[in-house]
Amino acid sequence: MTTTPSTDVPGVRELAARHGIPVDRGCAAAEATSEVRSVLDRVGDKWSVLILGTLSGGPQRFTELLHGVDGISQRMLTLNLRQLERDGLVSRTVHPVVPPRVDYALTDLGATLLPPVLALVEWALENTGTIRNHRDGFDSRRAAAG
Amino acid sequence: MTTTPSTDVPGVRELAARHGIPVDRGCAAAEATSEVRSVLDRVGDKWSVLILGTLSGGPQRFTELLHGVDGISQRMLTLNLRQLERDGLVSRTVHPVVPPRVDYALTDLGATLLPPVLALVEWALENTGTIRNHRDGFDSRRAAAG
DNA sequence: CGGAATCCACAAGGATACTG
DNA sequence: CAGTATCCTTGTGGATTCCG
């Protein structure tokens, strides 16, 4: 195939055009500069997705999240929750009791983020085998060459 | 379920169940261990999405990508392309000419990844304003408190 | 031209200890 | 309980140089 990908890829330019984004040289500049980056960062973040996924089952307290999200440190949980709260994806409600009780929950905005993320997760699940095969092939080819 | 988010979030558990993933404590363990992580990592990666997006317009040579993806270093481009190639998302064809010519293109698999990613990008574009508002509010509240 | 190798700066993140 | 503060190790990525 010399010129175009065999599967017609929908969307990149159309999407950009619909949102008034100048598509110069593969729309790289547009994505890099905008806040789109920060959203993608959060998705790529090891913990954010896990936290969001956990909260999709209902509100949780700090300690519940700490034990629910496997392997996260207290520090990282705090930092991530602050980020998510700052973006309005997660709400934080402090109950003025002693000992302190803080509940975290998905906001409406946070809930709308989940489906696109899950679509991505589903893609990953569906193509795990294919990807694994590619990697194995790539690695053994490398081993043979190296 | 006694306490649910106001918007009903579709999917997390159903998705897991469909793929035979044990959902213990918010499906955190499942996601953390599988190769789903590596896919999300690539999406969160600053450059991968940009490269994929650029290649959606058709094959490109190394140098074209280097200049097309704004701000990327030679090293990072090489590293990212290797990753993408290893996963079978991008193809690499070397033309035995001098000076060397190497073309990179989206594979069929790579093309199928784009729509989910674009869905996410679209979400980001649609909610940029809302997020910005949340951040501003959060920051000014912090400033007032601090 | 398309890389690979080396060096280095800085940021991310874990562990631990302390506090309201 | 729900954090904050500090330390310290590791990873990440840019700049530079060299090579087929």
C-alpha cells in the first residue's frame, strides 16, 4: 500500500473542523496546545482511570479508595483526587464529625467521561490477543536479528 | 445499590463481565494487571496520539513525522514509533535506496484504535469550557483559603 | 536520511513520619 | 481518619554525538 491506509479512518480532520481547530500538519499543534492534552493525560494516568472506575460503583471514603484501588499509595491517591476534583470530575464532601469522614463521588461530568474511556478499555480487551501476537513476533524477529 | 451517582454510569461491571474479568473492589485489579494498561498508557502518552493522528492522513517518512509532530525530539519519535510498530499499530517499510527512505503508516489495527481515541478527544473538546470553569473556581477557592 | 548510544536534568512517585 | 511534609529512588525525555 503506497498512499493511503487500507481502512478509511474517519474523523480526525472532520472532528477538528467541527470544533474550529486549525489542522496544520496533522492537527498536532492543535492537540498539543489545548486542554485536550490534560484530559488524555488523565486517561493515560495509571491511577485516575482506576479511581474513576471504582467510584462508578458509588461514593467511597478515602480509606475505601485506598484499599479499593490496588497498589496506590496514600500520597498518589490524595494527589489524584485533588486533580479530579479540580477538573470537576469528582466531588469531595467533608462530614464535620470526629473522626473525620470524607466521601468522594463521581460528578455528572465525571460520569460522562466514563463511556468514552470504557470504549477504549473495550478496544484494548478485544485486541489484547492481536497485540500480544504482534509483540511476540516483533520481539523474536529482533532476537533473531540482534 | 444504595448510593449511586446521579447519572447512571453504564458499563464498568457489565464490560468486565462480558470479558470474563473478575470485578473485585471496583475492577481495579483487573485493569492494573492486564495489557489494558499498556493501551491506556499509549493514549495518555503525549506523542503516540499525535503520531497516530498525523498518520491518519496517510503514510509519512521519518523526517516528515519529525517536523509534522510539533516539538517531538528525534529520540522520542524513534522510541514511540518502535512501540507502535511492536504493537502492530503502525507499519514500517524500509526502501533500500540511498539515501535511506522509511515510510510509516497506520495498520488496519491502528486504524481501529483511532475512533475510540477520537471519541475521547471529542469529549475533551466539548467539555473544555466546563473543565476550565471548574479549575478556575477550585483555584480561586484555594487562593482565598490559603 | 534514519537512526542508535551516551549523558544529564528534572519530575514522578513510593516510603515514612507527623498532624488536626 | 484523612490528610500534609520530607526524603530519596527511579524513570523519562531532551540535547548531543556518531554511524550505516
